[in-house]
Amino acid sequence: MGNISKAKKVFKIIRNVLLTLLILLILAVGGIFVFDKISDAQEWDKLAQAGYVNQVSVGSHNINVCIRGNKDADYTVVSMAGLNNMANVVDMEPVTDQLTDKYLFAFVDRSGYGLSDDTHEEQTVEQIISDYRTALENAKVTKPYVLMAHSLGGVYASYWQQKYPDEIKAVIYLDPTQIGSLEDGKEEMQARHADFTMNMEVVACKIGLDRVIFNPAEYVVGLQTQQQKEHAELIWHRCPMSWTVCSEENNYYDNICKTANSLAPNDIPKLYIDAGVYTVEDAREKVAYQKKIAEMAGTDTTDIVMMEEDIDERLAEAMKEFYERNIQTYIDQLGNVTYVNIPGDHSIFKHKPDEVSKTIGNYLSTLK
């Protein structure tokens, strides 16, 4: 009986300790959630004062359309972000701030991005383009549009200009996702999906835990001014991960296939800025930049150092072969393309903003 009594006491102590820990955990999470909501409101006010907030309805939720520049311009340049680039409007400032005296820009945050509402709507390419078009219409942004798309945004821009060519004045591709040859990386693209970790990241963000575990430093160090870095951090803190990004991952290959299968050369003018590195010197410069950014952000540079060690003539030749199979094929499928190579990081607008801005400005000046 004595042993049973002792066992019950031990069990009771363990139960009480676990219950106490659970209560403390609930209180901690609750406190973080409240802190997150208060911080969200304060950050929203700061971003509104800085002129970034302009939400419009697309039916079931709101999308943010930040408009900057010359309102007397003949057309609007619509900036389309790459996958999970939450602070696109700030990231593009080093480029667009040099052009806003002559041109009008609309920075549309896709659903679940930046200052737009998140949604559980399936992010098919049709849904994404529908949201873009509705948001611009409800923000009273007049056509025609010049689409300026980075990375995966280029896939959406290609689909848009194929389906609604009368709305598009021109397209500017900023190192877009390559869809010239679907065989390159096919298995990898098909395997992309929002795994358990990514979904848990969204849950963590929704309850405010991202403020404890997420450091936006690596996403803002490439910006030019302290103000840009502060604004980008505010946006990243509000929305580092969303359900729509998970849905874009799940629809990644299907959206690319739909776009690739829709392509046919047309007369819409297109500027294709390729950040590919095709010489050993360019490859070394790119890796040096990436290493510097990683060191500034305090992130691990092991993989970058390994890339640095692998740079040789064979790498340059492989990149040239990739160009022929993918980029040149893509250009031929699009039609009426002006090609410019600005070798560097994939986020070329942060790596070489002056060169990108000059290239875009010169191109825009040719549009009639």
C-alpha cells in the first residue's frame, strides 16, 4: 500500500507540473498573440503614414495597391513580385525611385503578400490574374499596363499578356522564372508542395510566433537606405508567410504548364532582363555579392563558399547551354523581345539598381 501511495503522489506531482507548464505555455502564446496584434496595428499606422497602404476589395478580401509616381503618365507600370517576396514595393524602390518623376507605378501585393489580406482561395494562375485585374480596376488604375515582373511573377505576366493582350502595353521581365524548356528541372518542379514545416510556419505567423523566431535581416540588407530597411522590416514582420504562398507552391508546376502551353509569339513589346552569369568573372562577382549580403545578415555562408570553390569554365559553359535551352526558347515563344544581360544576383534590382533603372527607363522611353 505504501508503494501505491508513493506512486500516486509522484503521479500527482508530475500531473501538476505538466499542468502548470501547459498553463504557462498558453499564457505565453496568448501574450505573444496580443503583442503581435498591437504591433501589427502600430506598424500598419507607420506604413500608412509612409504612403504604402491603399487596400481595395477583390470580393472576398482586400488587396493592397500602392501607387507612386507621375499621375499624368500615359500608362501604368504594374510591379509583380516573385514567390514569397513580401516587401516588393520597398525592394523595388532603389530602381523605381529613379523613374517616378516620369512614370506611374502600381505595386500590387498578391493575396497573402505584404499589406494584402490572406485567403484560402486556390492560387491558380487564373485566380491570381483575376485578383490583379480586379484590384487595379477597383483602385481606378487606368489601362494600358506595362507589366514589370520578377521571378515567378514573370509566369503570371506571360499568362496575362496572352489572355488579355488588349490590356497590356508592354512587359518587363526581371530575371523571370524560366519556362522555355519544361524538361529542365521537371521532377523538382512537380515535387514542389507546401510541406508540414511550411504550413506550421503559417500557423506560427498567425499567432504571432514569427516575432520570436523570424529575423528579416537577410531580406533587407541589400536595400540602400536605412528608411527602406525599416519599412521592409515592418512589412516582413506583418507577413513573413501565408496560406496563399503555400497554395502557390502547391500549384507551382500546374501554373507554369498552363502558362507555357498558352504561349504564342505576339507583337506586345517585351524587355527581358537576364541576370544570368556566363563568364567566370561574372560568376565570381555574383557569389562575392551573395557572400557579402549573407555576412551582413549574419546568416551561414557555407553553401556560398562551396559555390565559390566550384566556379570554373565548365560552370560558365553550363550556363550558356542553359541559356540556349531555356531563355532563348522562352524569348522565341514570347515574340518581340529586347534582351539585356545584367549579370548578378537573382534579385538584380537590389544588386545593381542603377543599371536596372537605366535599362528600364531607356526602354520605357521607346514605348509609343
